[in-house]
Amino acid sequence: MTAQPSHISEVRARQPRAIHSALVVLEEVARCGPGVTAREVSHNLSLPRATTYRLLNLLVQEEYLVRLPDLSGFALGSKVAQLAGLAPVIPRLPRAARDVVTELRQGIRGGVHLVRYEHHRLQVTDIDPDFPLSNPVRIARFVDASAMGRLLLAELDAGQRLGVQAGSLTVERSPEAIDALVSETRERGYALQVGELTPGYGCLAVPIRDAENSLVAGLCLSAPATRVEKPGETLSILVEGSRLLAPLLA
């Protein structure tokens, strides 16, 4: 009889506790988002550090989790997508929308990205190939880290923001700081972030709304901080682009 791999024997010897613990760790990585560290998982779940490392390594070995390329943390792996019947495919933009975004990129110096919003989540639908996102892991994990995330926060009411801060979405700031960001974004009419993802650079995001005035997408610019803080005519170009994209994305 062929001997079972050691990790299978270990799980069988400790069922159901070991299986339950592994699933709890997997759920915590999913809740926290890409980039969560072993230390954070251990702290959040009140698990011993050694146990957490062992379970994370097991889940990586079985392809339920992956280590990020820079070894900064973990993210969900291919097996999770297979089990859920999901494919990591970003929805393709309609041709007319792609044409609008392409024209904007040709006329603006800097990265122009398009993000979609659904169920209080953001998905970067079209990344400028010449100006890739500087820190996609942090952008995906912390909704207040980028202008595109702050645009979403500003759309939520106070009760929904409490849900965000309770863990449905992850934020880096205190509730009071989040409220201040929301107020600034609403007063400005667009979202802004300067120097937090990359020193000397920033991003801004203008809203794209449907006929009911609901936020459906955002048009984002990443550029040197001076151009983001004082966008001038560039802001008008982005606002016009959002107007053209609205009926194509609603």
C-alpha cells in the first residue's frame, strides 16, 4: 500500500479540529484580502504563531493559497477559484468604452485606469499598460489607500461605512479619519490621494454614474503629485471622459 503524504496523515490524525482550523485560516485570508501576513492571521484568530505558519504552508502546498511574489503576505490561490466555479477573468469593456479610454490615454500624460464598483467592492477593469498600478496589493486590501477606493467610501452612508470598518472591507484609518476623508471627497467632487502609495506621486478618481446617479465606475489618473494636487485642465478632460463613459458602463 502506498504511504500517505505526511501532511495528509497529520490532518487525518487530528480531524476534525485540523480541518476546521485550516478552513478558518482560509476564510481569514479571504476576509483580509491579498497581502495579509502570517502574523496578522495569527493575531486576528488568536492562534499560536507556529500553528498559523503550519496551516498557511499546508494551504499554499495544496494551492488554496499563494505567497505574493515579494513574500510580503498571502492571497487566495487557484483551488479556491476552482471550487467556487469562478475564473479570474476581468470583464471585457465594450468596444466604445475602450475607445474612449484609449483616447484619454493618448491625450493625458500619466496613467489612466478604469475601475468598476459593485456590491461595495471595487474591481480595476482596465489598467493603463504604460503606467501599471504602483501597489495593487495594498489598493485591493485597503479601500482607503487609493483615490479609487476613497471614491467608493464617499458613496456609502454612515451605517455602510461602519460595516466597512467592521471588516466587510478593510481600512487603514480610524473611523474619524475615514469620516474626514469622505467629507473632503464629497466637497471636492472627486477623490484624491497624494504620496501614500508612492512618494512623490498620487492619484485622483472622478465618478461615473448611471441614470439614477448611482456610482458604477471611476476614471482614475495616477501621476506626479504636483499634477494630481493641481490637475487643472486634466480634471476637465477626465470629467468629460466620465460623462462619455457613463451610458456605456451603466
